[in-house]
Amino acid sequence: MHGWETRMRLRHYLERGVSKAELSRRFGVSRRTVHAWIEAGELDRDLSAGATRYSPRPRRPHKLDPYKGIIEARLAEFPRLSAQRLFDEVRAAGYAGGYSRVRDYVQGVRPRDPAEPAVRFETPPGRQGQVDFGTFKLPWGRRHALLVVLGHSRLLWLRFYPRQTMAVLFDGLESAFARFGGVPAELLFDQMRAVVLSDDRTGGGELVMNAEFLRFSAHWGFVARPCRAYRAQTKGKVERPIRYLRENFFYGRTFASDEDLNAQASSWLEGTANVRVHGTTGERPADRFERDERQALRPLAAGPYRRPGAVPTNAPARRPRPVVEVEKRSLRVYAGAAR
């Protein structure tokens, strides 16, 4: 059978004067067939439109068709009806087909609520910082990155530590405050043990804060705000930097030691993280910090926090006790004295 392409080429060569006998030999089409095509106008059609197009097959009726109106009406009134419930209802009305057909149809016609636009919560300069730990695996063990990000400018501070302890948290926050040159009015934390002892707010109970951390926050003049359990998205400004830290800094780099790790992290902060154009603010965090946020921070405390009972490093050294020399005598001397 000779198709559209053969007829198109025949027409092309006929218009250029090639004989029918030559075309019959060249294409393997009998001269009678060529004459028949010419007489029927087959070669005069608009072959430039391309090959033959086929119309879609007519849709086959299905057992569910008479019951689709029931499903649509029920979903219009009760959008959350399950496919199983609707299957039971149309089966009671006479449907003799299977459940999967009903399920697939329900998925296609169920009304959907319009997606709510994400409401981005922005904080004024100096109002809030967010704090969290991220854990990383290194050849010599796990290390925990403590991240502090200022909510308005997105200026980031970080340091890697071998443990997640209260002493580490105090050391890191004081270093971050020193880098910022001030203290935000509040710090938002995850449910870390150094900050929160228990949180039963979701069940109508109360939040119990770590008393030692409350003393630390009072010393530095900020309010600690723990996130509710299972709602870590409320501190997205620090959750996203943890992912950014993994992908842009940690991944694909090699580190020789803890000192090298923190040295590279410090260079990355000042040379990349805090000077790139932030995707949300459209500005560099360092620029936004210097222009808007630095002067809005609260002043630093007069000195570092000292835990109760800890000996301050600048305390005067104790005087050495006088050395009492004891004369050593043999037991014979004491025996003579006792007579």
C-alpha cells in the first residue's frame, strides 16, 4: 500500500515533467495506479498538510456514566465524602462496576479548596533572633553547628561544637552577641533541653523553662521564646539557613580538624553567606544589618554570664598556705622521753 509520502513525491516529479513510465519504475507503482490517482484527483489534494490524521476513538460508555451525576451532586454538597462512601451510595442506586473506577472519578471531580497564600512573618530591626543546632558527620565524629540568625537582616552567625550542652549554648550566644555588637529583644528556640524542661501547652498544660537559662537571658536582657512542639516551621528563618549551610558550605568540602572546620566556616560566613543577595529580602544581610539593625539591638551586658558557684576568671589568686616543717625523729627518741 502506497501512502501519503509516495503520492507527495509522485506529484513533485510529475510537476517537473518526469514521465509516468519512469515514475512507475522508480516507485514500484503501476502506470494504471498512477493514472487512477490522477483521474481521482488524489495527487491534487493539499498534501502539504502532512500525513493522514486520525480522529480520536469514540469514547466507550461505562457502567459508571449514569451515576456520575449522583457523585457530583453529593460532592457539591459534602466535598469531604470519601470515595468508599460514594461507592456504597452509587452501588445502592444500581451501579454494578468496581470501586477503582469510582475512586479515580472522585479524585478528578472532588472540589478543592484554593491554596492559602503563604503569609511571611517579618520582624522589625532588633526584635528577634532565632537559634538552632544542626548535626553534621565528620571523619572524627559528629559535630553540632550552633546557628544564630537575626530575623530582620538575616545576618548569620555559626560555630561548630562537639556537644550540645548548656555551656556550649551560653558560649555560642555570647560569641554571637559580640559579633552583632548587641542583643536582640527576643530569641526564638526549638525544644532544646537547655532551654525547655517541659512543654504541655498543646494539651492545655504549661511551659516549664530551665531556670539557669532564664538567669542567663536576664543577664543579657533578652526574652526567650520556645517554639511549640511539632511547630518548628515557626522559626523558618533559621531552619532554612541550616539547609543552606549543608548544601552551600558543608557538602563537597574537606576539613582537617575542628579548628580548620570553624576557620572555614568563619570565612564562608563573611565571604559568602552574609554578603550574598538574600532570596527573600532582595538585599545582602550585611548591608541590611549595618543600615537597619545594628543600632536597633540592645546593648551588651557588662561582662559574661557566670553560673552560680562558678569562680570568676578574674578573681584574685588565693595566698599559698604557709609550709610547716615537721622535724622527723626516730621512735627511740620518743621512747626515751616517755620514761
